[in-house]
Amino acid sequence: MQLLRTDGIVVDLPHTDGSVTADRGSSVRRTCSVTVPDVSLLPMTPAEQLAIYGARLRIRRGIIYGDGSTEAVPLGLFRVDSISGDPALGPVTITGSGLEAVVADDKFTAPYTTRGGANAVTAITNLIQGTIPGATVVNWASDATIGTRTWDAQGDRWGAVQECATAIGAEVYADADGVFTVAELPDLLTAPVAWDVDAGRTGVLISANRAFSRDGMYNVVVASGENAEDGAPPVSATVSDTDPTSPTYVGGPFGRVPMFYSSATLTSNNLALTAAQKLLRDAVKPTVTVTLTSLPNPCLEPGDVIRVTYEDGRRELQQVQSLTISLGLDSITIETIGGRQDT
């Protein structure tokens, strides 16, 4: 673990405890809390405070081999949010948030428009780099021209980023290296299995808890757009869960539960359809939520598909919604959505 101070000094931080949480359902995907014994980290003077405000915390986790070599993977690049502790005895607790928080805090101080940046990824990049110059933005989604959108002063910059992404059926987040990524949620049925979580003596599964709730679920999405700035006529698209085998099937006992979404970025029926399909995917995923406790796997990411094998031999494909991994030897907690039987 390293502290990247604003004065350019990089400090290696031995730690005694801590955890990192990555949650796809949160606007800031990654957060951390770390306990360190070094009380000198508590800023006591204005100069020391200046070095901390705006500092970054880079966290990695891995293993040490018998020959002394190490292998580690990144868990996140965080903005330091707070440092607290007893200045004489310690310990010191550091909390941090993913770089989305930096963009989210930078509310518009004047009206902001995407005019001149007509493609979604261009608009997203401009919004992010307007706050973090030089930030890397990587796109894995299908880009498209979107309608001109103007936000008022005091508007949410990170909300604007997500609105542009929704228009092309994608989401935006800062990955474990601090790279802003534009990507679609992997398909549960076609994405490769990232990890097998098996019960039994040779497996990694410690415990599991299943839950079913219809809170926040809908099976019809109506997406619409009207853009006076571009002189575009109103457009709309409606999509429904038409899978008869789905528990949220629109013609089944779940009932009809619509939601409505509107954005000026949607200036064609195709864009409206893409946005509606993205929102429907998000809505019908949580038909089953499972909380798993397993041995640690620092390579796991929200959106990954895992195969879970229970004690009775039943197998299920699940998609990682969130996970919390300890920086010690503790187990990992995984929240999953969208269970599908795996044959």
C-alpha cells in the first residue's frame, strides 16, 4: 500500500487492518478503510495538511512465495477522504473513495453543454477531464452520436457522465488502476466464468445466504427523448421482459411494473432502445440475491460471472454486484445478482 502525497512524495504504508469494497450499485464504485500504526501520518501543520488534501492511496493485494518473490493485483486507487487517530498512541485510520468521487464533487459552476462533443464517449471524456486533466478514459462500448445536452449550474457532473453512458447502453466507473472505463455489463449467459466457488472440503465456499425481493424491480422500460437544441423530434422506445421462463416475465404472475426514463441525449429511436435495454438489464438482474463468504480472491471484479456449487451439488451462475475484501487473512464477502441454473 502506498500514499501518493500532493508534494510528489510516495510513502509505503505498513498496515495492521483494512478492507476494500467494490460495489457496482454505488455511484463511487470503490471505497476503502485502512488502519496503519504510523502516527506521523496525522497532519499537524498547514504544510502537512496540504500534502494530504488531494492525496491518493494505492492499494494492492497478493501473495508472498517461498522464495521471497511477490505477486499482487491492484484493489484500487483512492482519494484520501479522512485521516483520524490518537496522535500519541495511534493507530491511524485512513478512509478513501474511488476517483468517481473527485468528479462527483465538482458540481457545475456555470451551465455546461455537450455541444461540439457529439459522441457519447467524447462527451464523457470531456466531462471527466474537465475535473481531472489527463485522466485516462477507456471505451469498451459501442459509441454513438447523442443529442446536445445542457446542464444547469450546480448540476451533478458525475450524473451527467452516467447519463451520456446510458444513451449507449453502458456504465462508467474507475477501475482498480484508477482508469475510467466505459463498458456494458457482461451478459450472464455468455460471459466467461471468472471463478468457481465450490462448497466441500476442496472448495473455497464458506457460507451462502439466498434472498428474494421485488424491491426496485421493474419489467417494462419506456425511454424517451426530446431535444429542442438540436431541433430533434420526440423519440421513444419500450422494452419488456418477454422471457416466459423469467420470474419477472411481463405476462406472468409478477405483474406489469413499468419505469420511465427521459433524456435529451436520446435523439433517435435506436438510442432510446439502447438506453431502455440497458435499464431493463439492470432491473431484472436482482431476481435472486446471494451473499457468499469465501476464501479471498483479489482478482474478482463487480460484473464478473462466477459459478457457485452448493453442498447438495446444485450449480448456479451468478454475477458479482459487490464485494468486500480484507487486507488481512480474512475471508471475502460477495454480493451477487441474477442467479441462473448452470447445467
